[in-house]
Amino acid sequence: MNTTRPEPTTPSSDAGRVVLLTTSHRVAPGLLSWPAWQALRTADRVLCADGAHPQLPYLREAGTAVDEAAPTAQELVDACAGGRTVVVVATGDGEPALTDGLARLAGSGRVRMPELELLPASYDLPGARLLDLVQVMDRIRLECPWSSRQTPQGLAKYGIEEAYELVEAIEDGDRDELREELGDVLLQVVFHARIAQEDPDAPFSIDDVAGGIVTKLVHRHPHVFGEETASTPEEVKEHWLRTKAVEKQRASVTDGIPLAQPGLALAAKLASRVRTAGLEVPLPQGQGVGYELLALAARAEAEGVDPESALRAAARTYRDAVRTAEGVAN
């Protein structure tokens, strides 16, 4: 009985080398790493299963011959025989059928396998997934019967709801919920910007929105991007308000405060503007709970307490007490 076992499968220089080259669709085609270009230029053969792959025109322009082929795992191993190097430019799905086939061949122990290397040719930059969100939103706006009919006015209520849900997630300290609610708020921004592209008179895009806030942040942080200095949060706030006043050219410190916001937040915002501006404006005296709440909100703001958050925390405690009295688990 022949008990000879197959030779262990180990990479061999004679068996050649397979380089699986991956790229990110979020990075402009042709912007590849130097190791990737080296691998492409020194390869004996370069293959790509997708003839419409966005990298192909740039590779060919750079003098790299690319064969449009989708070899099986065995065909790829055979192509590497004799110490040849074959680079496979991966398609968007990462070539799972090919890599699975190579893994099966390697596991069989009967094939002398080439050296296998995964070489990322381009990487996503921070924020790259925002490009995916913009593309998804664009398609939804065009193809979804509900989304295609929405207007800024119709979406306004969702923006308010999502903002409150975000605040609740922050106060609950639930990290998973926080991540989800941040995404919902971000969706509102992208959705409104996508609708704004269609305006016939004054269109703008998400790039205009992002560009505007970048300009604003740079201008209002001269201690970061300019020659000003700030060593305390109070000094930063002074910079912010000073540059904002110049930008807006407002006649009053109360200009720009949305009067439709919740009453406690409105009172605290007014008190904050007055205190920051160094104005001496006595609180109005009057009868009724409204004036009492105004005084409490101003006091809270002066003590560095957000009256809205403080009241919500107290209200939650009250809610728990009610549920306890009802015999309902909190």
C-alpha cells in the first residue's frame, strides 16, 4: 500500500507570484500607491475581469498592458508557472470566487502554489464614505416614489424630530444609538442639499454646503488657522462671536436667535448673548410663571447649566417615579 502523502503546499519561487490589486472607488482612478505601480510595471501579465473597470484607461495610458480575462484559480496558478508574476486588478467585489478557488487549491495539498499577495493600491481617506451617502441619496431622489416628491417644507418636521432623537441618544449614553441618530441627522442635511440642486433659480449642492461651513470654520478660528491666540474656551467664544458679528453685521446681539425654539433654550440664549456682550440689562419684572422661568433660565445659564437639559433630567426622574407608582418597570 502506498502511504506517500502529497507534499505540503508551500509557496515556491518557481511557482511564481499572484498579486491581487485592490482599489477604492472613492479615490480618483489612476491615483495608485507607488508599490502598486511597481507591481504593475514589473508584472509578466496584468489581468482584469471587468472591461469597464475605471482604472483600465489610466493603466493603459501609463503603458501597462491589461488583458480583460477572468481566469479560474487553476488557470491563474498555471499562468504563474516558471516564476512568473501575474497581477489581478480586482473588481468591486474583491474577486471572491477567485480567492475562494485559490484557497481550495492550497488546501488540497496537491498543487504547488504561487506566492499570494494582497496589495491595496488606494485607500479610503477619512470621510470617504460620505461620497457613498451622496450617491445613494442621488439615486433615491431619482427613483423612490416617496423621496422624489419631498420638499424642504415637507421634510422640516423630520429635521426637528431627528435632532431631538440625537439629544436623547446623547443623554442616554447609548453609543450604538448615538451613531445611528448622527446618521439620521446627516441624512437630513444630504437630503435637503440634494433637493436644493433642483432649484431653478438658486441651486446649490452638498459641496456648496460643505464648502460654506469649511470657510466659516476657518474664518471663525483665527487662533487655529491665523495669527490670533486663544488659550481658554472663553477666549475661543469671544473670537467666534466677534468674527460672527463682522460677518453678519447685526445691529443687535439678539439678531439671529430663532424665536421658535423651546422657551427655556430661548431664554438661556438671550441671557448668554447679553452676558457675553457685557451688557447690563435687568430681567423684566412681571407676574406669572413665565417671568419666574425666565429668571431661572438666566440663572442657570450664568452658572454654566443648560436649563433644557436640566429640566429634561428632572422630568425623566419624575417619569420614573410615576412608573414606579404604577408598578411599571423602568
